Amino acid sequence: MNELAKKPRTLVGQVVSTGMDKSIAVLVERIVEHPLYRKYVRKSSKILAHDENNECNEGDMVAIEQCRPISKSKSWRLQQIIDRATQV
């Protein structure tokens, strides 16, 4: 493997929707400092990711990695399921 090859960008988030075929919506949260007030604020993004085998459920914690564009709104794919949601 080439030593200069870049690793794909990886994010961790919670699955919030699985209603689509082979797609999941993942909520990724980050903490940023407000530029004026210096208070830390939680910001979130909802990212669509490719789930080839439809193996995720809502509430799962997953790792997603950036990839080539799969569709108009999907440029991420499921890397692994970190924690399964508890079924009540």
C-alpha cells in the first residue's frame, strides 16, 4: 500500500432514519466554540449514508466513511456498527 495514500474521513453518529432502501440518515454532533461569547455550542448535521445490506436500525451508533458520490445526496458509506440500539 502506498504510504502517501489518504485514509477516508470517518465520522461517528446515531442512525435517525432507515425508511429508505439501502440508505440511512445519520445524526452527527460536534461541539464548537462560539466566536464572540466563547461558550461551547453543540451543532449537528444529518448525513445520508449507504447501507448495502439494510442492517442498521434506528438508534444504532455507527461509523461512516466518506466515499465517491453514490447519488445526488449520498457521499458516505457505512463502515461499521459500533453499538446496537436496545429494543424496548
